[in-house]
Amino acid sequence: MPGDKSISHRAAMIAALADGTSRLRNFSNSADCEATLSCLTRLGVSVERDRDDLRVHGAGAEGLRVPAEPLDCSNSGTTMRLLAGILAGQNFKSTLTGDASLRSRPMARIIEPLRMMDAGISSNDGRAPLIIAGHRPLKAINYDLPIASAQVKSCLLLAGLNADGRTEIIEHEVTRDHTERMLRWFGVPLETTDVEGSRAVAIGGPARLSARDVSIPGDISSAAFFIAAAALLRGSSFEITDVGVNPTRATFLEQLRSFGFDVAVRDVREECHEAVGTVRVSGSKSSSESAAPLRGSLIPQLIDELPLLAVVGSQIEGGIEIRDAAELRAKESDRIAVTVQNLRAMGAEVEELKDGLRLTGPVRLRGATIDPRGDHRIAMAFSVAGLIAQGETEIKDAECVAVSFPEFFELLESVVER
């Protein structure tokens, strides 16, 4: 699989802040990660690229330069939110912007805590463009995350690199921990404490990073579409090697197993503080009871896969119910509304809820014209639906998959027997 998008973002940004040259292998070729590299280059970071092999010549703790123009994050919320944390601790002014979709997404969730750290930030009513008046050193804070968000947590940890003292972030639902793992790999000590169902992570600043080589595992969120397709298609057999199976990302696999699908993880090892292994799946299903609702602490660990799980849920006894997922409405599209709309177009009975959906199953899906509203994960999820549907399915605006997985359709065609 192509390199993990979440890890690639973080590896590039953290390598850019390190002293020395880091080599990043299997770097994602997604449009989102290209946006990160473009922004880093405009900040004075030298990047050499040979396909998916990068050499990042770190600028060090104080080596970023004033960008000559606004930094275009394109469609990437990760780029904008994480870079905001880095730029908050610089002694210059910068502007972060993006496409129309990104400029509509909520940024108050990072603006408020960064202002608490003494960064000056102005916005368009809590949305991009963000004009950041950096400050060094920032003020260290203790911050209780009001929503489960790995991007907000990561933003504040990166800001904490340039804070004076100990910055602590408390989360009440476990989110992706790639930033913590990557910072440790580059030599920054972190403290992690679990107390009464909450997790606190603390970083001491100011901190310096030392260049490291990083081997980026295959993207489990991209692999998920192939895993789901193989699970749903009887007689299929599929194996994906060298894919990331970080516990905060592999909940999707556990969920498929709970539905009765044959999914196994083998040969797990650790590379650069990340768990990597082989995923095997076959198109056979054991009997299982109706699926329990997906809600609560499960949601942050399944957030990217929820539209795909809705498609899978259309094929299981009793269907599926997804709750506590209002965050989906603030993604590249309103993923709740768009998922419901397209499932209905394929013949499924779906109830749209304020924070999720409820779907009756199993149902024989029928081919339809799918409008992903420019959302890459919707386009890929409904490509899987098209494989199991009766009749032809057309995905409009299919090129939107390039945001995360440019080679998706080429790879899908190579593994599907006709």
C-alpha cells in the first residue's frame, strides 16, 4: 500500500524542524501530503524527492523563514491544523489558507488553545484563512480537549516544542497517537498518563529534534477499502503486507471481525515506533448476531472508515447504527448526509440522524450514479458498494480520490476478477 498519509504528514513536518537530514521512505503521494511539502518548501525547508523516497534537510528549531505569500494547504485539514501549531511558535507572521472546502471547515478548535499559549491568530469567523502572529517562546498550558481530535492534540504538541515549560493535553477518548510516536522517534521525550478513562500527554519545551530516517508503513485507511471489498465478495482471498496496524488505527479490523468476517493480522513488528504487519482477509463470513451500535469511544478510532462501515453494514444481519459521529459533518463533505444520500440511491433504507445514521440490512444494493461531493473517502467507499451491487455503478468526480490515494482505481482494477 502507499505510505500512510497521517504518518507522512507528521514525518515531514517534524523532520523539517530537526537538526540534520532525515530520509523518509514510502512517503505518501497523496495530494494532501503534497500540500504539506509545498508549505514546508515555502517556509525554507529543502526537500529532495525520488518518487516515494524523500530527503528532508531540517531547518532546526529556529530555521524556518517568513513565507513570501500565504501558505496554500489545498484540501488538507491535517496540513493546516498541524502547521498552525508549528507557526504559532515562530517569530514571524504567516497566513494559512486552502481551497473552498478547507476554508469552510472549523478552526476555532485550534485557535482558542493557541491564543491561550500567547499566539496571535485572526480568522474568518473561526475558519481559514488563518493569520498567525507567532510568538517565541509560547506559554505552556494544560488543556482539556473538548472534542476527540488527533489533529488538535497534534497541533498543541507541536506548539509545545516552542513553549516555555510543560504543555499537557488531556483527552477523554483515545485518538491517533502518530504524533507522539514520531516525536519520540526524533528524540523528544513525552509523558503519557492514563487516569480514570482519560489520557494525558505532556511535552517539555523548548525542545530540539535530531534527524532520523523513517520507514513509513502502508496506509491502513487506504487498505481498508480493499479489505472490505475482499470480505464482502464471496470466494475472495487477499493479503496486504507491510501495512500499519497501530492500535489507534486498527479498530476497523476488529470491527469487521465482530461482524463475522474472516480478517487476521500476522507478523506484527515495530518500525520507527509504529506497529507494522500483514493483513489477510477472505470472502467468507461466519454467523454473528446483529451488530451493536457504533458509538462513544469507538468513533474517534473509526472516523475515516465510518462511510465504508455503513456500506459494509448494509450487508450484515440487522444492518448498522452509527452514533456520536457528528464530526463527520465537518469533513471534506458532510459525510453523514452524503453517505445517506448515496446509500438510498442504491436501494438501502437509511435513517439520517443528527450524529450518525441507522441502516436496515441486509439489502441487495443496486447500481446507481454516485455523487461523492468531491470527497475522496465517499468515492472509494461507494466503489466498494459498486462491486457488490447488481448492475452498473458510476462514480462522478472520481478524480477526487487523489486527495489521499491517486492510484486507487488502477490498483482496484488490478485485483478484481471479472
